[in-house]
Amino acid sequence: MFEELEFKSSLGSDNHSGVHPQIMQALQAANRGSAHAYGMDEVSALADKEFKRVFGPEAEAQYVFTGTAANVLSMSGFLKSYEAVIASDVAHLHLDECGAPEKFLGGKIWVTKSEDGRILPEQVTGFLERQGDQHYAQPRIVSLTQPTELGVCYSLNELRAWRKFTREKNLMLHLDGARLANAAAFLGCSLRELTSEIGADVVSFGGTKNGLLGAEAVLLFSPQAKAGFKFYRKQAMQLSSKTRFLAAQFYAYLKDDLYAQIAQHVTSSARQLADDLKEFPEIRLPFPVQSNGLFVMLPKAWIHPLRDQFFFYVWDAEINLCRWMISWDWSNETRQRLQQTIREVQKCFPVK
């Protein structure tokens, strides 16, 4: 049907890739007969078991369609309109949700400056000085992105320090885990160690960026996070009637640890590409490669011809910083073609 269309290779986003074959097979397998709606089906029950196996028995998974919905709704049960979320200044929650948290939650977002997307407890103590002051928004949640928007991972010790801090200050801990499996691959730990064993209250667990089709999950761990969530989700128009098709994808993603296979592939491919770029002294990587993203500083004259062949986003035009994202379908052939394209651009646009 779409054979005449040309789908070029893209470094723009891991949202640009298609659906992983094993996920598509799971959708097809679920697409027969009738099943109860709204998560009352057998496929959803199987997926629930997998979530508890991977994340721990207290984990409760609820599905939504978008990452924005996952981030916003994950806080809906315990953020009042006079309360605030503390996050990094480059957090997706702050920059890329079009004001959805403020609109739907009614609360405030406080941001603190970061060098690589990570923030530390000592950076946010100033926000806590007026707790109880009726003239001041009250801190309620700390939201950490793992890995950060700049591809850097919090260590397990850093996360433990955050959990200790938030408990001492009576704050909730949210993890934006759109690429959480990639962080687990880099750190060499399990998803349970990154979430329930850390003591996270709620986690936005990404699917679409990892080979799924319009499927995201909110993982609820604490009683406060679980309270009322299903009602907020319905009000936010994120309750799927044919839930089995979302559940089937996550079942396949978790079953036999497909998530770990995909994460290992994209993170090792990103590191391999970073090694390849050492051939080009004109290219600099200001951040370590700890996930599936590379942030590359390119000669300005190279950006346009490279984007013609491999689309990518210019992250900061002032310093020619660009973001290259590796998806599950990245291949050695694509890597070699990119490397050859850079050689050709280098030859055509020499840097003096």
C-alpha cells in the first residue's frame, strides 16, 4: 500500500522508528475474537504478571497513549493546585509538555539549573525554606529524568540519595523513564533496582520510544500514587477501551526481557558510533554517551548536508549542538553509511 513511499534513515528521534517485529506479532496475536474492555481481559492479566515480575509485586501498571499523559497523570493523585514539582531546567516536564502539567494539575513547576540534566538534593533546598508559608507554593514532588534529556544517567547511589532526601523532606519521588531500560543497560542493573528498590513513588515507563505503538505505562508503587489514579485517567481521556492491544505490547516487551535486548542494542550502538566519530577531529561530544543519544557539536557548514541524508535536530544553534538518537532498528549498514556520509561532507566542507 505504501511501497511508493521512501522512509529515510533518521537520527531525529527514537519516535521515528517503526514498531518492533515482536511487538507487531503480539498485536496480531491479540487481534482475534472478543475480549473484555478497559483492562478486564486475559491479555491484560498476563501483562500485569510481567510488570510485577520485572518491577516488584507492589507495582501497579496503568496504560496511557502518550508520554505527556504519563508524566502529567503520574502526579495527578498527590499534587494539589497550591503545590509544586521540582525538576531540572531541561526536564521534558518543564520544556516539552506545552504547559500540560500546569493546565491539568494546576500546580507549579520549579526548575533548577543542571549541566547534563542531573540535579542534586543540595541544589533544591532553597525551595523548601518556606514550607508552611501560605504565601508560597508548597513543594510536593521531585521529578528526575532517567536517563536525562542529555543522555546522562543518574547512578544508583545518586537515586538513593534523592530518595533519602525526599523522605526526610516529606516529598514524593517521580521518575520520568521514557528510556528507563537504556539506563538499566548502561548501569548494569535491573529495572526493579532502578524503581521499586530505590523507593520511587511513581514512574513514567516509556514504550513508544522503544519499539511499541502508541503505548506508555504509568507505574504506581506507593499508596499515595495509586489513590484515585484510574479516575484521573478517565477524566483526562486516556482510558483505552481495547486495552488488550496496549497490554499485549508491554507483555511482549517485558516477556523474555525483550526490553533488555533492545536497550543493549541501542546503547552499545550509540557507544560504537561515538567511537567512530573519533575519526573526525572536527566533531566534539560534550556529554558522555550513557544511553541511546549522542550530542554532537558539528562544524556549521556540515549540518545542512548531513541532515539531508540523516535527519536530526539542532539542539542549540548557537554552538551547533545537535542530537543524534539511535533506535531499535539501527544497523551496522546504517552506521557505515553515516560514517561514509560524514567523510564525504568533511571532504566537501573542510574546516580551516
